[in-house]
Amino acid sequence: MKIVSFKICPFVQRVAALLEAKNLPYEIEFISLQDKPQWFLDISPNGQVPVLITDGGQALFESDAIVEYLEEAYPALQPGLSPEEKATNRAWAYLATKNYLVQCSAQRSADKATLSERAAKLDVAFDRIEAKLCDTRFFGGNEIGMVDVAWLVLLHRAAIIEKNTGYDFIGDRPKLKSWQAHLMQTGLAEKSVPAEFEDAFVDFYLSDQTFLGRCKENGGCKKNAAELADACC
């Protein structure tokens, strides 16, 4: 299998993380979204990454369709789930993926007012998952599942932001914090991105064009969104 990818795309990371969680071999080819090759446009009707080219040569697009294919075509991460449980998990996974671009937008905020507004939208999803989580290592128990793979992307990027700036998107959500820690301990975050991912991520999201980037250069932001009024600028 081969993934066609852009280095810091969250939807691509979700697919790669699932392949890693299933221990499936794959290749990856990176393209520039500013100069998309014609061969890519020929196989991607929406002109977006990821595209997965299966072992049979079929090009699949849209990350939701790709991960469903991988879960059906290869041994399931959580075998034996009922149809209701599978549908519930798909819904919780979707809550994560529909917030990927919300998080991207928040990270690129040019000023603290914009960051506060955009982070508040992400807070809604984080509050909902915090209320759903139990005292287990992962979402459905002590084994990685499809929901974990979807949320890994958000939690990995939140961890990078906090490490580099001190700004904590997760805040006072102890179950979410614990889940984040357990997911980071699996190593899936690092395995699902290229070696130069963090540098590329920081260059784009923490440049001097962003509020968080300027905080980084000035010694870091305070940790909670509620304290942004007193944060550096």
C-alpha cells in the first residue's frame, strides 16, 4: 500500500496511525499542495490528501472511507464489537476529525482574541469527550481502537503546542490528559509522521505570523485559555 501525503496534514496522520496500529506495511509519497502533480489529480477527485493506493492498485480518497476500508479489509483493532458499538465508535471518531481543521485554524491565530474564539470551539469537543471517557488507558478499554486513532491526531498536536509554547489546549480535563499521556506512550504519534514533522509543524504554526509563535519567542504563553488576557503578545 502507499499513502500520498502532505507532511503536516492531520487527515494523513490518522491513516498512517491506523496502519501503524495494525502493523501493516506501507510506503508514503509526499507532494506539494501548492504544486499538485497531474497524476495525483487524476486519482484524487477532490484534489486532497490522503489518497491510499491499495495493494490491488485501487486509489481510495477521503480519510473516513480509507480508515473504514483498512478496518474491514484487515484484522480489526477491536474484534467482536456489535454493530451498535461500531456505529458509536464511528461517531466519536467523527467528532475528532471534524475538529482537525478547527484546531489547525486555532493554531494559526494571528492574535489572542482570535485564538480565544477559535480555542472555544475546540473546547466544546474536548468537554464532550472528557465527559465520555472512563478510567481506562484508552477510549474503549485497555487496547487501542478506532476512536483512539482519530483523537491521537488532535492530542499529539496539542502536546507539541504545549511543549513549545506552554499554551495548553486541553486545560483542566484530567481524563483527557490521562488519555493523551497513554496515547503518547504508545509511540504511534511519532511513527505516524515523518521524522521532520515537528520542525515543519513548528515552522508553520509557530512562526512569527501567529500569536502562539510570538509567545514562543517571548518565553511562552500561560497555560490556560482563561488566562490569555494576561498572556504575552
